[in-house]
Amino acid sequence: MPVKIVANRNSPKIDLPGVKVGPFTEGKEYEVRFWIAQELKKAGIAHLRMNEPLDLVILNKIHWKERVQTSQRVTSLPEDFYPKLHRYLEELNEGAIKKPEKRDDYEKAKNLSDDITQMRLKKIVSLASSGRDQTGQILRSLTKEEKHVYDCLHKIISEWKTEILKTQGGDKT
């Protein structure tokens, strides 16, 4: 997943296995793959630029909205929700390691994240197996990652149903 970074300092071009990054100019913004951003962050060369970072308040709101929706409805999530969630949980966990009193925030965020993911996954499975073509509105509410899961499941389930019906229809091949 590409992410935006801001260079902390000037840095020459860096050759990594299979990819070259940089050069970087202090204060300028760049877009790189997430794993590269993590390495640049570790090296102190750059930091991630977060448009709308997640926090417990936002996670609670998303959790509540998802819970009140019917099984055939999914709420829209912020852009790049899952990469942001991953980074947020990672930062909370790192903070909890340094300051044990932060462990509660990490546990709350982790539990909310697990619930949100589980509720949405159940809905995606239900939508993919419903046998109806889903409206664009429902599919637009899915993130890129969820849309990929939906497409894969829908294909597998459709093929399976076709094969089962063909077998039950008297075709004994």
C-alpha cells in the first residue's frame, strides 16, 4: 500500500533489493510503499504523514455505526482505514511497551478493531453468498481490501453453487 512520507532530512538515493528510493529533500512529501516508509522511519530519514489519524473516539464511532447496521449494510470507512488501523495499533503497542499505563488504550483499540473487522467480515460473507448482484452503493461502502475479499468469495461461492446445481440436475459427470 503506498503511503505518504515527509523527509526529516536530506538523503541520497537508496538502493534496496529490487527498488530504488530517493533522493529525499528535507520537508518534502513523497509517496512510497508502506514497508519502505517503515524502514525510512526506523533510519530517521522520514516520518509518515497521516491525513486523518485514527484514535479511540473514531474507532468507537465506527464500532457503534457498524453494530446498528443490518446484516446487509456496511458503513463507509475512512479512506485507507485498514493501513491506518494497522499503523495506529502498532504505535499504541510500541507506546504500551515504553509506558505500561498505555496498555489499556492498546487493548481497547485492539478489541474494537477485532469487533469491527469481525462484523464487517460476516456481512461481506453474507453479501457474497446471497446470490443477488449487490448494488453499487453497498459495494462502494467496502474498502479496497474488503472489495477484494468480496470479489474472491463471490467468485468461489458462485462457482460452487453452479457445480452443485449441475450435479443435482442429473449430470453425473
